[in-house]
Amino acid sequence: MNDSDAPGPGRKRRVREQTPVQRALGLLVRREHSRKELTRKLTSRGIEDEAAKAAVDKLTEAGWQDDTRFAENLVRMRANTGYGPIHVRAELGTHGLDSEQITAAMDTFEGDWTENARDLVRRRFGEAGPQDLVQRRKAADLLARRGFDGDSIRRATRYDPDD
């Protein structure tokens, strides 16, 4: 390569246009995506709907995109970041997964939702947990916003209905 071929100041290198499959694969190597999410991202980047669907189909057949793997990964990630089962189920639903796929993904979770709720309360309120009724209400509100069910909330905040 001689000096006249090297891009100098003011000279731009020509960028080759990526195919829809290449663009989809570029998204998938960063993190898992659902079929619906991947198709939406491709169309939002100017790829025609049919070409985007064909690219996603090709990657699904090749094993690069898998809704089951995506769903299991999302359950694990959300549980590890302090979200409860109600939130996780709702989020899986927004990704175009059917109820069977959602149930199967939720069943792969090997943790304890109540223990996750307790961990979140401990992180926010200290090792002793909420000390009075006001703090317990705040803890319960936090857990409800994060998608935990009533039973987990009561156990995590040591809520006593006779209080």
C-alpha cells in the first residue's frame, strides 16, 4: 500500500453496507434478543420488514437466535437484579413470547423469590431489615414495584397482619 492509498486527513474510508443478517448478528453478539425485539431493531435501522424477518429466521435456524435461551437468560438477569416474578413474567410477555414459553422460562429459575425479596430489603434497609411500621410499608412498596407477590412481600418485611 502506498501513501496515496492511505486515508489522509479529510479522506474517509468507504464503509461497506452490511446485510440484514450481518446487522442482526452484530446485535446478537452483544446480548441475547427475542425474535420480536431483533426484528423491531432491524426495521428501526431502515431494513425492510420482510428482509428483517428473513434475517431473523436465518439466524434462528442457525442457532444464533433462540427465544428459549433469551427467556431463560432474562429470568436469571432480572432475578439477580432484584425483580420479582410478576415483573419478569410481564417483561417476557412484551417480547412476544407465548404463555408456554414464559412458564417454561420461569420454571428454569432455581432460586427462591422470597429470598430475593429479603436480599433486596436487606440491601435497602440494612441487615436488621425494616424496624418499624413506616419502614416496613416502604419496603413493601419497593417490593410491590419490583414485581414480588404478596406472600413474598409479607415474608421479606416480616409483616404481621395483627400489627
